[in-house]
Amino acid sequence: MLKISLDKLDKLFEAIAASQTLYIPADREDGAAEYRKYESGMKLSNKLNTLRSAKDFFFPQTENLVDFKMEGKNIDVIDVREESEDFVIFGVRACDARSFTILDKVFLAEPVDSYYKNRRDHSTVVTMACTRPAETCFCGTFGIDASAPEGDAACFSDGENLFFEAHNEKGQKFIDSISSLLEEGNTSKLDDVREKTRDILKKLPLANLSTDNFGGDKLNEYFNSDKWGELSESCLGCGTCTFVCPTCQCYDIKDFNTGHGIKRFRCWDSCMYSDFTKMAHGNPRLTQLERFRQRFMHKLVYFPANNNGEFGCVGCGRCLSKCPISMNIVKVMKALEVK
Amino acid sequence: MQVNENKEFEPLIVAFCCNWCSYAGADLSGTNRLNYPTNVKIIRVPCSCRVNPMFILRAFQRGADGVILCGCHPGDCHYTSGNYFTRRRMTLLFSMLDFLGIERDRTRVEWVSAAEGAKFAATMNEFTESVKKLGPNRRLEDLRCRKQ
Amino acid sequence: MNNDTLIPYIGVVTDIRQDTPDVKTFRVVSPEGGKVFEHMPGQCAMLSIPGVGEAMFSITSSPTNTKFMEFSIKKCGCLTTWLHAMDVGQQITIRGPYGNAFPVETELKGKDLLFIAGGIGLAPLRSVINYVRDKRANYGDVQVIYGSRSKDDLVDYKEIIDEWMTDDGIKVDLTIDNPQEGWDGHVGFVPNYVKELNPSINKTVLICGPPIMIKFTLAGLKELGFKETQVYTTMELRMKCGVGKCGRCNIGNKYVCKDGPVFRFDQLGELPDEY
Amino acid sequence: MQEAMINKAKQLLADGTVNRVIGWKRGEFAYDITPAVFESAEELDSEFVYDDFTSANVSKYLVKECKKEGRILAFLKPCDTYSFNQLIKEHRVVRENVYIVGIPGGPKLDAEKIKAKGITGILGVKNENYTLKIDTVYGEETMPFYEAILDKCASCKSKKHVVYDELIGEDGDVLDSNRFDMVEKLENMSAQERYDFWREQLSKCIRCNACRNVCPACTCEKCVFDNPNSGVENKAPADSFEENMFHIIRAFHVAGRCTDCGECSRVCPQNIPLHLLNRKFIKDINSLYGEYQAGEDTTSRAPLNDYNKDDCEASIVHERGVE
């Protein structure tokens, strides 16, 4: 396998950044990691994952869809779309990499969302295998191997070297573009590291969480479960879980009057919010119970029902550590499960 | 048309004026033919106390470079005590804006009675000058609203 | 870049008709003339005034109308109030068509049809009724039962009297909720009237109206011996994108904007009761 | 302590004083504790927990809970009692429907602080003489207790319960806290430095509304930011202005009512020190209008609902501090 020594990472980043925009997970002042545009001297974070998910690259929190100019009775529609620049996202974890395939199923389904596709087409996703998973990780539940992530290309660290593997043409092109920095390396130590990681993954507290009893076929049974009241009781109705989630993709479309035109923008929305389904004549989800139920039913039942059994969760664990009152999908699954 | 890059910066000033004193004061300065800058856009409110902190922020969002709030002198409020509440509220708001690093000279409260046309004009002249020195509001503006 | 469904077209409002005190029908054409896009009966379009709002409305005119589209809109929210206040010549933005349609070319073909509508519920059905009238040979008996609060609240009253009622192959039964001067027709609620008329149970039913009317009418139809597989309705929930992506108009795993708005009652029965 | 609380709860349930208990429920890990309502002794025995991680302030839940049938038992820490008292003052809770047992407070632990040390795979956390013994899948780790406490506990203002029906343990005192230190530090920076500081902090905001929804003082039925007719409704920070606007107004709306419970900063998923905005208001109120502690009593007028004829003019802001 081709490899680069970890102490030459700077050179690698410089080389990538010379030809296209590069984003890497970097530590910010408060200690949390976030994706940042690479600039000389920036260090790769050694945190397990970024605080915000990587979905921002393809589905940003707000984006301008279209502009309007209003004059008298006339309306001008101004298409504001621009071809995205090419960019590389480096160091994506296995869970986030899988979230892209889930988002693809929504945004690339007919009719294709051109805003999303534009950015997706211009991106190269370089993933990084995990070596120190946390207690909140449960990607294995959804069939994800944290030691062998997807993505256009993947890299693996054995503590001294970073090994590269291409998964498709785009990934191969990426590796070719940096091949002058790479050399053939021995993977025996890497194999040990991966073996160890797999052992740890098996020992994690959520390793035995299973989706066997979830899916589209028990729709009404789960919907009518009497557990929802108790589970949603403490929910604050904030949008933390939805906004840190790599697969939550619901959005709102709003207009902003700038005083000299109208900007129509799309922004993340949360099914936890009271106005999510509110209409002029009423609201089918009046209490937090229904809103809370919607989120988990969507991930565990509706999504698999519409997508050949694929779940709408990747087990990244962000909602587990970020929910203000620690109510999360794992607790819901455990409380709800019908054998 | 050629745009003169060096043209002097003309700030947009929003003045919230209470109906009973300050608006009448502004009126008086007009009837007395006193000059105050055209940069000042007056918004009449029933009482200075009507001004919600959000109004001040919205004015900045929509392109104001300075916001001034005028009301009756303390003790003279048409509604007895409205301006006393205004005073506390605006003190705290301005202090918070200052805390967030927004130039403190962009905001002001001034008491102007219906008889003080001259004071109104002088206040506006002076306030406009001081905002002019600060330059355009960049720290509390909404980029989407900026005129191209 | 290809067209994106979220970027709307412009439509020009060329005619506004006051149908009832709170319903107006708007005629929309493209700025170059002609229809903005083609559609099938039952499909919807997103209409918007930028800066005011955007909402989904069913297309009231029949696809067989080649010149323009019509929308019958009841004044009830922010956008609709604005639409009601505008004048002819106003441009609006329009995108679509969205959703499925009544299966006029498949399951409904050759069938006896019974349309039941209440109030503004006639809007989506009018598209089908006129489609059926224009392709009369393809369908069996056609009956329309339509009720409203009062005579003044009957949408498209003029068209009903002048065109539908004078048509040979279509039977129209009207009812209003309370007696009213100048009304010698039937008085009473739609569900009861349907039972009174006792339609033949061979008919396929298309129903639209306020939820409470649909609920009682369906119960009445079942009493008469109709099966859920014979009854179609059209749904409405809050929508933003129109293409099943924004995630809010779902009933169970079905999106009203994409998998609906037309549902058969047996399909609806399988979904959770959240609408 | 946990056992004494469970026993107390069982006793009050048994003698009919209350029919429900609001407390905290054990989670999957050592630290993910959820507020919950318990209705039976069995539930209490199996799930009730009170330990170093039970930091969530349950007083806001009582707004809804006190309107239900019967009386509810609430275990309130000293800081929570201030929030509850403020809610009584604002007529948001029915005092008679809540039976309050005051319990000693923190300091409580912050799992994020432990994780920030690079400790991961946490299976259990034990406090042994103020050293945390942390059992992880990667072996045992230790860290000093006081390095892992919540920021809000590090600047605790009071150990005194201001409202209760009975106490478990001794009541404490109002503390001489250092809670305004950071505010002061910021005040002494230049305007440009302050601006840069807040831009960096507020630009992290994802507008999840957790700070607003958890706040015991934010109890409006409909928030102005959720109201499409308010003209300022916004769901996502589309511009830096909207970030500023939301946080200024959020803090302003609770100015004079905020008890400084610190929940806003605790729940912020982006670790924005939101309490500093609230504390700035508290500090200003204290220095300009006299010492005032929201929630301390249920009768005094809130500073923004009150005035003195000789209050300072707003120009004081322009005259003091660092430009």
C-alpha cells in the first residue's frame, strides 16, 4: 500500500491545497474539532470526530436558492447558482462517510437537487479509519466498519504512517495527484492496529445494539407504541439533535426581504420545532410527543421503508453527547424495541 | 455615471422620536428654519418607551449607521413614567452593544422637549458628525441588506 | 446547470373571479402566453409571491384546457390574503406540477364516477370533472354531489348551473347547510344528503372537503356498502419543497407532495393517523 | 444522598402528599442523565439517580407539571430554587401543586471536560477523595475532580435554598463568588478585541435554540423568533447580524429575571459562553441600579419593571470603561 510518514503530513496538505481547496478537521480554541479550510501550518485534529457533522459541505445550514427583483406587478427571477469549486474533505470518519450515501438517496433522487449535486460532484471525500472509538459510537449497529471507511479514498494510520487506498476513479485521481509524496510501505503494523480497533469496537458499551427489530414492516406498531409519551416528556423541543446529526436533512424555504430585492434561502429545519408542520388552518403535530416521534420514526421506520431497509442513522454518537437532557436514539431504540 | 470613490461618507441616521415632545421638537426646528442633516430619518413613536431593543437592532440591520432615541425629559413623560423605563432599558442595551464590541458612539439617547427645536437640530448635527467619523456600520450590519 | 425544480417560473394572472365571499379563482398563463406547464387532474403547483410566502394549491382547471390554468383559492392565511388583494396583470411565481393525479387514465377509466365535494373541496375535483366531461366517452355515469354553507359559498356556481347542469351525461346534486331565501334546492349536510340520494355502490367515489365532512361521508358510504378501495381523496399538509425532500408533509412513510396528494382510502388506512 | 432522596420520595408518595416525583433517570453511560417523572416506588428504585452528573435544572418542567392533576415532588438544588422562585414571582407555576425538597447542590461534573482531556471510551466514573477514577475501554484514567466540574458550578453564587417545603441536609449560604471575573476581563479589552471575541463565539451558533428552550426564565408561549409575523423570525443564522440579534435579544429578554443558573452555557452544543451575556446584564444592573438577585424573593420589582427618578442617563455607557 502507498503511504506517507505522519511527520510529512504538512507537505501532503500543502500539495493538496496547492491545486484545490482542502478542508481538514482542526482543533478550535475550546478544544472541539471542526472542519476548516486548510492554511499553512494548520494541524490535523486528533479528536475522534468533528463537533458539527460533515453534511455542511453538501447541505449547508443556509444557502441562497434564488433571488427575485420585484417591480410593480413584475417579478424577475435571478438564478444565483454558480459552479462549485473543486474541493477535498480530508479525514472524514466512517459514520460521516456513510451519511453522504444516505443524503444522496434524498437529494439525488428525482428530481435531483442541483445545489447538492453541484457540490457533491466537485468534492473528493478522503476518509480516515478510526483507531480510538468512543463509548458513544455505535456505527457497527448500522453495518459500518469504523476501521474500513467508505469514501472516494480512505486512509489508515498505524501510528507512524498514513496508508492510502482508492475506492473509485475520483479517489484514484486524488492518490495519483499526490503520488510523488507517497511510497510503497509495509502494512504489517497497520494490520495489527486494525485488528486492535476491531477488538475495541466489540467491547464498546453499545456494541450489541441491534436494528433487527426495526424497519418499515412494523410501521403502525411502533407509531402507536405507548412509550412515546414517556420518552418525549423531557424533550426540550430544541434542534440540537437534528442540527448535529449527519443525516437529518429536513429543510425550510424562506424569503428575506433585503429592502432592494427578495432572497429566497433554504435553511435546516427541525421536526422538533412547533411550527414544522403548522399550516394556516391547523397543525397535525400539536405536542412534543408527535414531533419527537416523527424524528425517530423517520430514522428507524420510514426511511428504511422507502430505501430498501437502509436506516437513517449512522451511529456517530453526536446526539448522544450533545442532547441537553441526554435523550437520544439509543434510549429510544432500547425502550421501544418490539421483539 | 462615474462614481466618486472619495466622496465623503454620508451616514444614515435613524431617530426614534416620541410623539409628544421630541417629534414636536423636530417640527419646531423645521418651522424655525434650523438646519439639521438630511441623513436623519425620523420614526415617530407614541412614547420613547415604545422602542423595543429589537427596533434599534433592526434599524442597524436595515442599513442605519447610527440610531438615536429621543423622548420627553425625565418627569415630563406624557404617560407619566414611560421615559424612565426607556432610560433603564436603553442604558442596558447600549452597554450590551458596547460589550459586544460595537462602537458605542453609534447609539444615543437624548431628551428633547417640544420647545427645544434648537436642541434637536444641534443634537442631530452633532450626532451625525460623530457617526460620520466612525464610518459605515460594519459590525452590526446585515450583508444581505447592503446596497450594491 | 440544469433547471432546478426549486427555481420557479413566472406566471401572469390574467383574470380574477370572485367565486364566493372568501374564494377567488385566478387564471394564470405564462408571460409568453399559454400554460406554464402541463399537468394531470389532481396535481398541484407551488404558487408564491416572493417575500410573502409560498404554498401548494391544487390546479383547478382541467388539463384539457390548453390555454390557461386556474386556481380556486380560499382566503385563510398570509399568502392567500395577499393573492386576494392583488389585481389582474400581477406576476406570481409558479412551480410544479407536483404529486400524483387521480388515476383518470387507468383505474377510473370506464367506471361510473361519483364526485362528492364540500366547500372549497370542489377545487381539486373540478379539474377531474371537466377532464371527464371533455373525454366523456371514456367514463360511465357521472354524478356530482356538492354542498356548501350557503348558496353564496358554492364555488363555481355559474359554471355548475350553466355548463354542468345543462350537460346530458352528468347529474349534479347541490345542497347547502341552512335554508336561505332564493334557494329551492336541497338543504342539509353533505354526508346526510349522500345517504339520502343512495347512490349505486358500483360507482367509484372521488371525495374532497373539510376533514370532518370526509370522515362522516366515508362512514355513510361504508354503510351504503361502498368499499374503501372504491373511494379516493386528496390530502393537504404543510409543504415546502414539493418533491419529498424537505421532510414535513409525511403521513407515515408517504409524502403527500410526492406520493400523494391523491390517496385511496385503503392506502390511507394503512398509514398512521397523523393528518 | 440518592438513597435518602428515594426514601423521602417513596414516603411522600405513600402518604399521599404527592402523586408524582420529578427527578433524574439513569442513562446508558455514567453521565447521560435525563430528567424524568416517576410515579411509583418501583420506578424510583430501579431508575432514580442523583449523582455528580445530575446537573439538569428541573424547575422549568414544573411550569407544565404543576398544571396537571395532583401534587408533584421536586428535588431542587440551591440554584434551581432561585429559578423556581422567579417562576413563582412571574405567576408561571402554582406553588401549592409542587412539594419542594431542597437538596445540597454541586459541584456537578461536566462529561465534556473529561472528554476534552482526551479521555474516551468512558465506562464508569468514580469520585474518590476528589480524584476521578475513570474506567474506559482503553484502561483506567484519573483526573482531579475540580478540573471536570461544570463552569456554572465553578462560579457558584449560592448554596442557600430560597424556597422549599423541607430540606435534606443542611442549608448553605450565599457565596462570595467570582462570577463576574470573565465579564470584567472582557470589559477591560478594547472594543476591537471584544468584537473579535464575540464574533468568534457567536459565529459558532447553530441556532438549535437549546439555550432558549432550557432557560427557566424563557417561558413565553410563542417566541418572537418563531413568529412569522414578528419581522425578525429566523430559523438559521443566515447572516452574522442574525447571530448577534438572537443572542442580544435572548439575553435582554431575561435581563433582570435571569437567576444566573448557567443552564444556557451548559446545554450549548457549540460551547458558547452564553452566560457571559446574561452576567453582563446582571453586573450592570447591580452596579447601576443596586444589588439585585433574581429569584431571591417573590415580591420585589424586577429592575426593568422599575425606575428611580435619579437613575443614571444612558450616556454613562459612553463615559465609562474601555473604548
